[in-house]
Amino acid sequence: MLNVYLTDQTLATGTGVVRTDHADLGQMLAAQLREFLIKHSCQITLRPVLDADRVPAVDAYEIPQQIRDTVRLRQVASVFPYSSATGARMDLDHTVPYRWDGTPGQTAPANLGPLARGEHNAKTHGRWDVTSPHPGVFLWRSPHGFWFLCTNQGTQSLGPLSDHHYRDRKTSVA
């Protein structure tokens, strides 16, 4: 499956730039996409963009497809510092770790971010910590106390910072 992201204007006019989630294709002109689809005899299914604010949270650890799609639309790449991992097979990690006590609404787009498997293991077992002050914005603390701000624009190193603000946010669910 190839996901293509385009504006309503590009869809209506057939001109403009489109973005794909395929590592080898990336961004291209709508005309190039049209040629690619014709050459490969692709079947097309149109789906609306999901509004993350309208996708309800669920009370389960498993991530429903609608939430998965919403997160992957928001974050096309891993949210781990300096990661270049992309693709639909990445893990979706609960930023605030899932609690098995039945706390409702823990699985929601605001509490999830894509990670490659090794990055997910580094967070879970390697003493990396993360918080998300806003959906799509991830603040990471390395095991050595260095901080990194990760968004769709990339990673910004913040250096060593005080931990007192971070500890307060880590225990709450967005």
C-alpha cells in the first residue's frame, strides 16, 4: 500500500506537489505520481484525512487502525532523536507508558509516536525518557541527561537541562 498526501486543490487540478510515505518516492509532482500509477497499474482508494482532534481515545493497549492512521499522518518518520526511520511498519509507542490498571483513554493519537523497533527498545529498556508537551512534539532525555526536541521538522539538541519540569509531565496522560 502506498499512502499519498495531497491538498484538495492538487486533487481538483491535478497540479502541485504530493508527498508519499514510500522511502524511495518521497515528494513529487502530481504529474509524476500520475505517470507512476499508470506505469504500475495501481488500484486507487481515496480516504479522507483524519482529524486527530476527532478520533476518540480507547481503553485498550492495542491500537485501532483509525488511531494508527491518524498518528502516521501526523508523524511520517520516527520521533526518536536524529532518526531517519520511516515506513508503515514502525511501532507506535505510548509516550506516557500504558498502565494496566484500567485507566481509561490511554491509547489516543496525543499519547502515541512512531518508533523503529530498536528505538522503542532503547526507550523501554535503555533509560531514554520522553514526554509530549503537544501532539507531534516530543521532548527526549538521554541516559546521560541530554535533551532533544523532535518534531516533523527534525531534531534540535537542547543540551543538558534541569529535570524538574519534565518529572511533572511524565506522569500525566495528554
